[in-house]
Amino acid sequence: ENAVTQIKEILSDLTKYLPGLLRPSRGTKVASTASFTLPNVPRPRKALIVYSYEGNQFCRLVREILTELDLPYELRSAGKGSFRREELSEITGGSSQYPYLIDPNTGIRMPESKDIIQYLYDTYALWTPPIELLRLASDVVTPLLAPLYKLITPMQAGSYRENEFEYRSEIAEAKAEIFDEISTAPVVIYTFELSPFCTEATNLLDNIGVRYKKVSLGREWIPGLIANPAKRAALLEITGQSSLPNVFIGGTSIGGLYSGKPGIVPALEKGVFMDMVEDAKRSM
């Protein structure tokens, strides 16, 4: 019995600390999507109400987002034996599912951490940020792989062929297609279907209501999955970037999700992205 008790205690401790290990730095600072330095960040007039209890990782996720969005809230702790459990049961008509959010500003009442988090972003943030781990990958891994990508990209397009004229003709044709594509819409994004960076980029554009033209170069850059290696090589020559997504606004590449000149997220954080899009619309 002692061994079983010790195992339960260990598992309990893992449950408490694992979320922190998997989500380092989450809930420690205000996210750029709700920064007071940006204009028109929506703020609640009344504090939100959250029914929660310690030891529940889903409750912790919601509290992290509340901190990152800098939202005032009243925490109603409802551990086992708390009278607040009956209080919540009366409010919900019998359910005592945690976490539970009440927003007196909108009249919204809801359980489910996933739904609560999405509601908070939709209501009190300028955009829903991409997966945090992708930023780490972009900052650390992508720069290490960039030289490899630049080496492989022309080779995939056939630069090794003896007939260099044939290769250059294909690249010229691909460039012409690109210049035509980026002239037909204010925002054009080149993607790979299986790339998480591309998926998050298009999700972000959808989230902020930006219409765009999407041009897929295949499923991924791996041989057998890439559909148009010549166009990728042409993008490298035009923009100096072979990684995707590659986003053009008004015919000019701004880079990818996090990197580039300046990249989607950095442009949003600086408060200039939507101005760039509007300028592009006026010039089309």
C-alpha cells in the first residue's frame, strides 16, 4: 500500500509541474496581441469571473491566458468541499465543470478551457497568436537550416543539369508566374500544405480578417512532396528566402510567419500590418 501511495503522490506531482515544463514562460507576461502600446485593444469594463481550483491543468491554462491578455478577473476558488461548488451548480443548472467563465460585460457563461481561451482571444485580443513553439523554432532552428535550404532549393529545381539554359529558362518562367500572381491580389501567400508555419500563417490571416490569395507549392519541400521546385527556386532568387510561407503585400515580400522584413507577427506587434494591407489595397 505504501508503494501505491508513493506512486500516486509522484503522479500527482507530475500533474502539477508538467504543464509548467511544457509551457515555459506562459502566463508570465502580457502578450503582444493585448499590449497597451497597440491602439484599439478591447478592454472589459467589469472584471471577469472564473470558477477554478488548483491542481487542474485546464484551469491553469485559462488563468495563463487571462494574465497574458492582461484581463482583470475575480477568481472563485472551488476546491473539494467548497460551498462555491454548490454555488456554481446552481448557476449552471447542475453542472460543476471547471474552469467556468462568466463575463458580465457580454453575458457569456461557458465551461471548457478550449472554448474559454478562444472566446478570450476573440473578445479581448487583436489576434489569436500562433503556436508558441513555432516562434522558438523560427528563432533557433530555421536560421541553422537556412544555408541548407539555399543549397538544396536550386538543386531540387535542376540546377545540376548540364543544360544550364534549360534551367534558367524554367526559373525565368517561374519568376514571370510569381510576378503575375503577386500583382493580382493585395496579399499573396506561398505555402506548403503540411507546413505548420504555413497553416498558422493562413489561420492568423483568417483570424484578423485579411483576404489573401494562396499559392501552394506542394505538400512540403521534401523530394516527392514538392510540386513546383522551380517556383521555390525563383522565390529564393527574388526574395532571398526559400522557406515558406512567403507573404507578399502589395507585390513586396514581407517574409514568413515570424521572420523576414519583418514577418507577419512582427508587423502585427509593431501595429503596421493592417496599414500595409490597406496601402496595398489602394494601390491595386
